[in-house]
Amino acid sequence: MPDLIIVAHVKAKPGHEAALVAAQVDLVGVVRSLPGCIAYELHEAEGTPGEVVFYERWRDRAAWEAHMAGPHMDAFRANAGPMIGVFELFQMRQVA
């Protein structure tokens, strides 16, 4: 079974750009150490503070689902969730 690829597009609500990106940076440090995490990268759009894309690569769906259900995500949602204006999630597979 191929790895699970996740791409998440997030935009901060106006006035929350720096705080949201800081919380996201902290999240990266935690998630990279999780079992089944192959890659977890955060990229911010040039010229658009607070607009980011997460690129994630997971060993399998079970590893990603464990991450999403973990206490680190509960804490992130509680603290940073109110700062998020736009959230789009794409579940993908590599084809070439």
C-alpha cells in the first residue's frame, strides 16, 4: 500500500497570522516524532503571512488517524483553532 499524502491549506484570520504560524511551528516539532510520520512540513506563502500549506507523508492511514486523534491535536485545536479562517484538507496518493 502506498504512503498516505496529506496536503492542508490554512489561512489565519486577520490579525492572527503570526500567532497561528507560531502555533503551527510548535506542532511540527511534536508531529515529526510520531510513529508512522515520514514527513511533516510547514510552508508559508511568500508575501502572504499566515497562509500556509502543510505537506504530510504517513506510513499508512492508521498512523495519520492516530495523529489526528492525539492529545497534541486536541490541544492545537483548542488553542489555535479560533485563529483559523480557512482550512482545506486533501488526502492524496502519489501516482508518479
